[in-house]
Amino acid sequence: MPPDFIEFCAYFNGNQDYFECHEVLEEYWKKVDPGNKEHLLVGFIQLATGLYHWRRENMSGASRMLKKAYDKIVKNKAHPFFDYIHFQQLCNDCLKSIDLIEKQQPFEAFPFIFIHPSFEALVYEKIISLPAQPQDFLLHKHMLRDRSDILRLRKEKRNGRR
């Protein structure tokens, strides 16, 4: 199993750092199947993004992202990642979350349920090494991180188009 996917699952189930989930999996997706917006990895990225929005009380963004995530998860039911993660439970958790969001209910995290013991052990081994993060930091991480590299790359890309 790819280390990036293990790390994604650790952030998801461990400290619930959904922003970091997105960052880790986006880099992995770009290596594996860049441009394929229907790939399961995109669904997992959208899942993490939706939960991040929900925790921040952005209900419309959360609902939109979780619906997109659910669609990709369902379309990719046969993906090998579901040899490790309980497919039906993930679908149920997505639908429950969408329902709660549409009822304007407060954020409720849910974990991935693993069905492969050795994969679960790898994820929980990684969870132990994760730093504890204050809730306020997890809530506003997109505003608190150093974005200088991202802004530099965007500027370089813009300048390259001219």
C-alpha cells in the first residue's frame, strides 16, 4: 500500500487534520493519475475537503464537496483501496454527514473502518507519530500555514503564460 495513502488515512482517523489529508492525497493523485477527475483519490480529497468545510460551518461548501465525494466513491466501488476500507460503511457515513449538513447540524467526525488488519496496523502506527494539533489550528489551517511556496509557483506559472 502506498505510504501517501497510509498517511492520508492516519490524518483522517488520527488527529482529523482534513486539510493535511487533502495535501497528502493531492500530491499522490498527481503522481498516480493526474487529470483524471473521476479517480477515487479525487473522491477522498473531496471527502476531506467537505469535512474541513463542515467543521468550519461552511455548510454549502461541505454539502457540495461531500456529494461529489460520495458520487466518486460509489463509481469506484471496485477500486483496490476498498480491499482495505469498508466500502458500505464509508457510503453510509457520507450519506449521514450530507443529511446532517443539510439539517444545519454541527460537525461530526467519522473514522474509516478498516477491513485489512495489516493495513490497519500500518495506519495506527503512523497515527502514533502524528503531532497533536489544537482544534483552533485545525479549524483555520488554510489561513495559518505558510503559503509563500504556493504563491511563488502560481506567479511563475502566470509569468510563463505571457
